[in-house]
Amino acid sequence: MPTTPTTVATPAFDGVNPLLAQDEALLPEVVEATRAAGAHLRERFSPDARLDSLADVVAAIHANDAASLGFLREPLQTLRPGAGWAEDEMESGSLPAGEWWITDAVEGNINHIHGMTEWSVTATLVRDNRPVLTAVHLPLTGDTYTAVRGGGAFLNGVRLSPSAKSELNGALVGTGQARPGEDEETFRRIGLSVTAMLTSALVTRVSVPATLQLIQVAAGRMDVFWQFSDVRSGLLAGALLVAEAGGTVTDTLGNPWGLASEDFLATAPALHSAAVEVLAPLR
């Protein structure tokens, strides 16, 4: 049975950051690293890209990742030499204590290699399993979304705030597949949730990657995003942005979200309870 939902802030997003000034000082260099990687990826991008097989897709994804990491990894590790580096962007679950860089060198890589525009570069610093700063750079538009825990969320330096909508029947909501090869139960829940939201919300999107929907929730353009996944790299950047913008971040039961959570929900504050009511029975 679903637990009683709550909208209290999660420990990961409590807004208390004793190292706020230090983290804010790091942010410009993190942004610069994502922009450098993004500039290189932009040169590799073509709207005319076409692939003929799964082998072509896999090869193109690996080549893109390697190209981007060539610009991203060294600056970040130099910036925080004691921080760990999560090698596999598909990893999930809690991290050992201390600082870790969680990056997605090409968030939305599948879109990039197919000539579609929804992709970005992300870098998030996690401290003791709490995201403390993030940068999401969109090379095709030049936009950069940033957040530092306790310091707010911004688009190109302009503060973000979530939607003020209070009724789900007027909401633009979204979800997506976190990775290929999820288990059949996860796919079943995704399908059921889309059906449930199609009958509850105004418009329901299903797309990838997660980060490019979460930045829309943080900016108030979208109202709800959920995902039946615990993949760290696709959620951490957007989760911090939504929380610092003033949105609500929990799991689909309404319980505090963290890296050990099974699934994820981010909403405009006044829509959280309604979203949980739709999604919790599917757990």
C-alpha cells in the first residue's frame, strides 16, 4: 500500500549548505567545462545524421561520450582533486561518503546522434549523497542552467521559479524511459502511468532525456515530471534545479527522494499531492 505522501523538503534539498560560498566560487569553472565540452559536441552535431543499425548507434554514443569527456573530465577533477568520479553514467544508488562528480557528457546522446536537438552537457557535484552544485549547458541554444544548494536556480543568471498551477487538469506533465533494457515491470509501470496522466493532466509528454524535461519544470514551463528509475546522472542535475527553483522533489509515493530511492517525482508545489495521488497506486 502507498505510504502517506508528504511534501516536506528532502534531506538532499533542505537548502542548508555550510559551504555555500565555496560552492558558488566553484560554479563558474564548472560552467566553463560544460561549455567547452558542449562546443566540441556542437561541431560533431548534424541534423542530417542517420544511423543504420544498433551497432552504429552504440559506436556513435561511445564516440560522443569520449569526445565530450576529453573536455569535461580533466577540468572538473583538477577543480576538486579529492572528489571521486562515477565512471558509468547508467549507475544508480547511493555513493560512498565524500565528494563525487556525476556527469552526463552527452545527456540525450541518442538525440544527438540521430540529428535531433534535445541534448545537453551536465556536471553535478555531490557531497555525502547530496547534490550541492550543478550546471546544465545546452550547446545549440547557448543556454546554461545552474544551481547551488541553498543559493537558488538560474537560467543564464536569471532566477528560476516553478509553475503556479494548482490543478492537474491544466498541467503539462512528462515522463520518459531512463535507459534501454529496463525490466518488464518498469515498462509496465511507465505505460500505466502515461495512461493515468493522459486522463488526469492536460497534456502528457513522453520523451528523453530526463534533464531536459526537469529544466522545464524548474523554469515553470512544465508542471510535473516523474520517472520510474534511479539512474543518478539523469536525475541529479534536474532535481537540484527544481528544488532550488522552489519546486517539490520526492519519490512517487511523496516520500523524501535521495540516491537510494526507487523512483522520482518533481512538481510545481501546488500540484505535488495531485501527482502523488495519480502515481502512488502504480507502485
